[in-house]
Amino acid sequence: MEEKARLARKHAFSMENRERAQITGVNDVISFDLEKVILETDYGMVLIKGDDLHVRRLSVEKGEVDLDGRIDAVEYSEISSYAKKGESVIARLFK
């Protein structure tokens, strides 16, 4: 109940030359490796695909993530859609 009453964080995604990205409004980092980073925000899940991706800076308290590497794709999806279909977020994102 407390979580529903919480106000959504302001979310922004900024990218420079497909090599650097700054993301704000991040609630949690679900997973990250050299080819994909999965983030949870109040506005849905964010999947960032690329090559040689590195989390340069992470502040979950502030909700900020900075990435380096070649960014090939940024994909948003609704959190609620995963719950309705009965599949976990991770299972749906890795299809």
C-alpha cells in the first residue's frame, strides 16, 4: 500500500553519440552484462542492448545510472503487462 502512495520519480534518458547514456528515475538494476542492461523505473522496464556495455556510475539511492559502450537499442516495456501474463520480468525480457 505504501508503494502505491509513493510518487513516481522523474525519469530521463540521455544519450551521447551512442557511446554514453545517463538514466535517471531508476528504481532498481535487474541485471547487467557486456551486451544488455535491464533497469526498473516507475514508468516500466528499460532494456538497453549493445556491446562492451559498462555501468560507469550507479546510485540506486538517487536513481541514477551512467553507461559506457556501444548502444544499439533502448526498449521500454510496461511492468504491469508481465504480471498479467504470469511470466517473470526476466523471462519475458530474455525471449
